[in-house]
Amino acid sequence: MNKASPQADYRESATIADMVQLVSYDEITEVLRSRKFVQGAYAISGKHMMRDTLTLLDGPPHMQRRRVLAHLFDDAAMAGVRERHLIPAVEQCMAEIAAQPRAADGSIPADLVLLVQRCLHRVAAALAGIDGLDNPADADRFVEQVRAIATGATVDWSRGDPQIVQRAAMQALDAFRREFFEPSVAHRKAVIDNARARGEDLKPLSNDLISMILVNEGGAWQGDPELPLREVSTFLVGASQTTAASLVLLILRLEDWFKAHPEDRKLIEADPEFLRRAAFDSLRMTVASPARIRRATEDVTLSSGRSFKAGERVALLFIPANMNPALFGHDAAEFNPHRQVKDAPLWGLAFGGGAHSCPGRPLVTGSRNMSGTIGVDGTMVSVSRRFYAAGLSLDPRRPPVCDTTTHYDLYAEVPIRFTRL
Ligand code: HEM
């Protein structure tokens, strides 16, 4: 399945072709953790759609926003999100699918790519503080807008004309602003202004990103009045698109695995850990961006002896690093849901490291615990477990279609069928 991967040639992409490209797990970890390197990616979108957002900041202002945001992702908050948003959203999607016309053999056809977006959008919206998604048509429009905004945020990796990609993304951002963002802000502002006027504690109201920005504790978000829109839309992209892409790849890898190991399919139900470990190993082989990029703020020499000049940018290639046999075993280049790993997280560098490491990891993996053995399903596993319970299989007549517009590892369509709905 990886042979058809649209990102196979990402190393030659103009975005990183001229940079030193690190593939060593240790070197990458050292760069991610070093204070002498700062965010160096998003050369195009960082000037417009993502300007001054969390991802682009470094140093004390970045730490201040991260501290505020951390409250969104503690284990209690994650459990609440799972119960109140994820599980109902997945059940609603399955009910909608069950109401679709059936094929002659009784199965129900669907597109996995669209379906995972529908399942995940409510979780991302709830964390961001976006309302108005109860009606399926509104939800579908929201999903389309976020996907279009994502192509603008990741324009550095686009295979198309950056100006055309950005124009379409800006149109989607504008529609999102009018339809969803402004009404959600107005609603929260009224609640917060009231509480302020009554002298109440505002902390309990800060349970989504928009409310956090409005409360603006310690001035973490101040200045530019357009910043909240950029911060919230960028957050929505990170909160939905990476998990959606990872979930599609997990199902494709599992279905490949079951072809060679048909006896393992029963483990989905028989062993709750099976899907979790499969998700972690699939994440190890997945990247949220083809490469992460950092810029040296001063001349620096790594423990390996490799040096960088002040201002030099470096590309961090997580995929080859996550295939290090010394850490992940002799078959590290292959997907293996039974993999044992001792000296690294099961998902390797999938969530990055250091100051910019992914704050959403507990939602995806189930908890803050780095060992992955937590007995709880994160988003990827909750959704895939429900799909398999409904008898998911790939459509044998219609193979998956890669998204060839980007260096990201994305699929445009993955036809599936449900046989137990
Ligand atoms: C499979 C799913 C995901 C993967 C593989 C992933 C991966 C990553 C990685 C590698 C970074 C670091 C970027 C860098 O170093 O430049 C990151 C940052 C980030 N992620 Fe995730 N992520 C996922 C899901 C999520 C979710 C569900 C959320 C929110 C609910 C989220 C929110 C963020 C944010 C806000 C940042 C920026 C952090 C910063 O720059 O300080 N991510 N993610």
C-alpha cells in the first residue's frame, strides 16, 4: 500500500530539497528539544493564514499559550470529550450510513475518507469552541471549509500553483468566519462579558480555544484582532486533518495485514489491546507533515558532530527515523501490530518532541501516558473499533485513490462497505 503513497518523492520537493535532511532518530530528537532551534516551517502560509499562531511562535510567548492550552488536554477533559462528542458523533454517522441504500448483497457502500472527517469534525469543533454543527448539511459544509483551509495551511507542500491554492483557502476561511466563527465568538463573548460584569471567576468558562482567547489570561493572545480567526482555524486543521489522515492509513495498513494474517482479524474483538497497538505502529509510519523544519538561531553543533550555521534551516524526516531497526526491530520498515518497543514511544516521533510537540496526543492515543498501555481508546481506535464492529471491509472492485495534489500522504477516496449495519 505504501508503494502508491503520494509522498514517496517528498525529499525532492522544493520545500526541503536544498536543506540538510536529518534521518537519525537521535539527531532529530536533539534538534526538537534544543532551544537553539526554532520553528522553520510554513514559509508561505506562515506569512498569511498562520501568522503569529501557536505553531509559528517560539520562546516565552509560545510557552505562555501552551500553558493555557494544556487545560484542554488533561485526562479528565479528554474523557469528557470522548463521552460527550466523539462517541455521539460516531454513532450519528453510523446511523446516517445505516439509512443509506444497500447493495444487492445487503452491504452498505461508503467512502472512508469522507466518513472519518464526519466522525472527527465534532471533536475538533468542540475543542475549538465552534457551534452550529447539529444539522448534517451544516456539518458537511464545515468539513469542506476546514479541508480547504488545510490545503492553504499546508500550501508549502502543494504540488499545485501556491497562489491558486491560497486563494481557494482564503475563500473557505472567509466562509468559515461568517458561518461558524463569528456566531460562536459572539455567543461566548456574551457569556464571558456577563461573568466579568458579575465579577465571577472566568477559569471555568475557559473550556474551549475561543473562550480561552476571549478570557486571554495573562495576555497570551493580544494585539491583532484577526489573530483569533487564524489561531482557531489553524487549530481546527491540526485537530481534525492529521487524525483523519492517520485513521485512513491505519485501516489500509490493517487490511493489508489481514490479507497476510487472516487469523488476526478476530483479535479486534478478542483483544482490546490489538487495535491500540496497531494504531500506535501505524502512527509510527505516518507523518502529520512530510518533514518538520527548524531554523538554527545561532551556530550550533549536535552531539553527533554535525554543525549548523545561525539562520540555517534543517529538515527533520520522521519516517526514516521511525524505521530505525535498533529502536523498532529488524522489521521496522513494515507495519506490525504486534511490535514490541522498549526504548522509544510505540509511535516513535509521530507527535514530534520538545516545545512544539503535539498537545493533542492524549486525545489521539487515549491518555497522557507515553507507554501506550493505558486500557483506554483514543480517537483513532474508538472510530476504527466502531467501523469494524459494523463489518468494515475495503470494496474489492474499487481501489483507494491517492490525493495527487500534495506531498502529504493523503487519499482522495477509499471505497469501503459495511456488512453488519
Ligand atoms: C494522529 C494525529 C496527530 C498527529 C500525528 C499530530 C502530530 C503533530 C506534530 C508532529 C506536531 C509538531 C509540529 C512541529 O514540531 O512543528 C503537532 C503539533 C500540534 N498539534 Fe498535533 N497531531 C495530531 C493530532 C492533533 C490533535 C487531535 C490536535 C488537537 C486537538 C492537535 C493539535 C496540535 C497543535 C495545536 C500543534 C501545535 C503545537 C505547537 O506548535 O506548539 N494535533 N502535531
